[in-house]
Amino acid sequence: MTTTSAPVGTPGASAPVRGAATRYRYALWLLTMRDLRVRYSTSALGYVWSILDPLVMSAIYWFVFTQVFHRDVGEEPYIVFLLSALLPWMWFTGAVSDSTRAFLREAKLIRSTTIPRSIWVARIDLSKGLEFLFSIPVLVLFAVFAGATVSWQIVWFPLAILMQLVLVYGIGLIVAPLVVFFRDLERATKLLLRFAFYASPIIYSPLELPKAVRGIADLNPLVGIFSMYRAGFFPNQFDGGAVAVAAVVTVALLAIGLVVFRRSEHRVLKEL
């Protein structure tokens, strides 16, 4: 007696798809937890290091601008203004920077497993994203002690997290395979991240930029994303136009990343 496969759309046909998706999520979660355990197990301070760097940077910028130069930059309380963009920036720069070594660092494991190779990019973005989530209580504490007010626009915060997750994943899908072929791209990415720090409204407000420059600056998707992070504490920072541009650029980078990754995946495996 011969058996026929279940037609598309029937429960029997969708079961393998659901099973594959479940395995993908399980593998992604295991690798993400592995990254966090490895990162914290060899450190005495552990979780503290994930927030110490942005706290020190915030303290330096706060001291320089408010105590040394006595200049009005951004919004008051300035420390909350800084942290609301600096903490997500640490997620962005950490995810993009680590994506340059996503394949090179785990070459043997990648060759010997059959799980989708995109997981090796996604687990970096997710582990860095979890570190960002762990740092949010620090932002809340500073907001409370500094007397920052919270508006209804805090609802934009989760959307900013989602959009940034898609953004770093799209960039990672582009950078990770290309670095395998062009090793100098790793150093070039670090240089571009330094430039991006000052090109992004972290220590200043985009409202302070000249009108002629703001249109160009909005092409940076972090402008719109950071405006959503800050909107809950500083409602005037929200820029719907910049958010729309950020959404378009983010989707475009994700689409480009998927194409680049799919076309280079087999060549990457041969190079590793």
C-alpha cells in the first residue's frame, strides 16, 4: 500500500514546518544563553560590566558638558537624556561589532552542525538585546532620582526595541558573511561605528542640528529609533518623520541582508 503526502495546508503538511520553527527557536535560545554564560562566567562582576561602560561614559559626558563647559546640550535631566540613547547604542555597536566575527569565531562548530547559519548572527543580536533589557532598571533608577517625568509616549519604547532588533539583524546578515571574504571589513566596521556614534543623536539632540542637516541626518535609522526611546521622558524628542524613515531604512537593510546572506552562505562554508 502506498502513502501520499498530505496536501499543502493540511495539519500533516504544516507539522514539519512547525517542528522546524520550534527547533530553530530552541537552538537560538540555547546559543544565546551559552553566549551570556560564557561572557559572565569568567568575570567577577558579571552583569555589572554590561552597564558599567555606558554609566562611565554618561558620567564623563555629563561632567564635561554641564560642569566644565556649562553648556546646554540635549534636555534636562541630562543624565537621563544621555542614558536613554547611550544604553541602546551599546546594544547596537556591540551587536554589529560582534557580527563581524560571527562566523570566524565559531568556524568549526558552524561546519559541523546543520542548524540554519543565520542563527549565528541572530544569537549575537539577541544576547546583546537581553543585556540591554537588563540595563533598563538602571535607566529607571536614574529617571526617578533625577526627577524625570514620564509621559504616555513611553509606549514607543517597545516599538523602538523591536525596530532596533530588526536593524541589527539586517546589518549582521550583511557584515557577517562579507567579513569572511574581506577580512579588512572588520576594522572598517569599527571605524564606521566610531563615526556613527557622533553622527547619531546620543550626546546631543537632533533638534539642535541646522535644518539643512536634519534631512540628511534622518537617513540614519538610529535618529528615529532613539527619538522613540527618549519620547517617554522627553516628548518633544519624538519625530514621526524620522521614525518613518527609520522604518523604511530598517526594512531595506533587512531585505538586503537576507539577499546577501542567502547568496553567500555556501561560499562562506567553503571559506571557513
